[in-house]
Amino acid sequence: MTISEIRLLPTLAIARVGSAALPLDNYMLEEDPQHPLGYRRITGAPTLIVDDATGKITETKIPETVQFKSEARVRPVAPFFEAFALTEYGRLEPLTLSMLQQHGLGAKDVQWRVKVQNRKVYRRTREPGDIVRADTDWLEGHAQQPLAGHCENFVDGKTIPLGQVRYICPNKNFPEIRLRFTPAQGLIYGPNVAERDHLVIPDERAVYDAGKGKWRGWDIDTAMNADEKAVRETAPPSLFAITPHQAPPWLHGDKAVSRGYLDDTCDGFVHLQRPHLRRTAGLCAGFDHRPHPRR
């Protein structure tokens, strides 16, 4: 079988942060035939079960009920990226172990790499040292690979976990070439200063070095002129943790000074390659609580 192209699908996936151990099952939104104008029903859909020890998919199941939380913790949405081959017949088919073997290749000849960033602070300060970056380099094996977010303006040695990725180990029953992205927990991090809310920012999450960066105490009125505000301002303009925080900012004329907080969400790219061939897809991990028909 001749392969003319390799494509990575979906081209864009959206994850949702959560601190539960198990990712959310697949589900569909179906109309209720008895109440066609009412709310749609959430019904379980085929879900791939990954063995944590081996990285292999062991089965497909359809959950009887869809549980969005487990032990009071939100279950993360952890999407798969799948490789597809465009064959000489003009068909787009899942890239499998057997296809690779027909060309003298194996699972090890497929390489994945994930690069993500959290640019929320940078969007405000325009300081490159405020970009949080993580890069797996080209993955080897099928173990979970953490996405450790590094930032120039962090305390030395401190990082933020931006999630993890895994090259799913293909097997006889599930031979497709896949990668899974599991987002972070949705935690809040902050500056290394004493006058912080320790219930929100405990010592281990005080990662931002207020002596290096400007995010702690950043003032929208003094940091940006009118032209910059027109481009970079959000609605409301003080859409970040601010001082004073006892009342909404519009009660203070939208005067807002940053408390120096940031989160563990990210956006980035998933790369797939073998020698002389590369494909890329995008991903986004954030606080998206809308229903998704597929995972």
C-alpha cells in the first residue's frame, strides 16, 4: 500500500483542566424525541481505556452514566491525536502498525513532540521573560511525559506542571498510532512574597519571582497607553486577580493592580514526524466547562 500523505487529526483539540485521577468519558448530546424543544440528553459514547502501566489501550467501553466529577474533583478532558494515512486509493485511513510494517517501519519510527506555552502574563506585560514554556523534545517510549513549564521570571528551580502527554503504545487490538494530552489540574500560582493569600497560594506554588518580573504590582493604567489598551484590553479590562480585591474593579473606576497570580493552562502544538515528514496539530488546555460531544 502506497502512502502519499500523513495527516494528524483532529487539527485542533480542546482539553479541560481537572484534578481527578481519571479523565472524562466520551459522551454525546442527543435530542429527547419526547421533548424535541427541551434540553438534550447526555449519553455515554465509546471510550478508549488506557492502561496506566503500559500505555496500551485495553478496551473500549460505553459508560452507563457520564460522571463529570470523581470524589468531588473535576475529571479532566484528555483528547487523543491520531495519525491518518492518505493511500493510493484516495482514502484517508488510520495509520496502523500493519501499514508501518508494510514499509519496513515500526512504532519506534514514529516520533511525537509537544510544545506548549502559557502566555497570559506575557500578553499583559509584553516581557518575554514572563512566557511559561514546556517542550518534551522528541518522545521515546510510551510512558507519561510531563510538561514542566519553565519561565525566566520564576524563582530559580521552580516550574509549573502544564499537563502530560503520552505516545499510546499500539497493540494487536488497537493498532492505531495515537498520542494523548492530559491537561493540568487547574491550580493557581503566585509570587514569592509574604503578603499573599496562603489559602490560594501555598509556599510550594509561590513560583513567580517578584524581584525579577513586573507582574506583581503591574498596573494597567501606567503600563499601557491608549493605543496599547485598544489592542490588548479585555472586557472587563481588569480580567485578572487584582488589588484591591474586596470589591469589583468597576467600583474603583477599573483601577486595578495585579496580585501576580497565574494558572497552569496552556496552548501549543503537537508534532508528528518520521524522517523527512512532519505534521502538526494544535491544542488548548483551559477552563472550558461547556459540553463536548466527543473526547
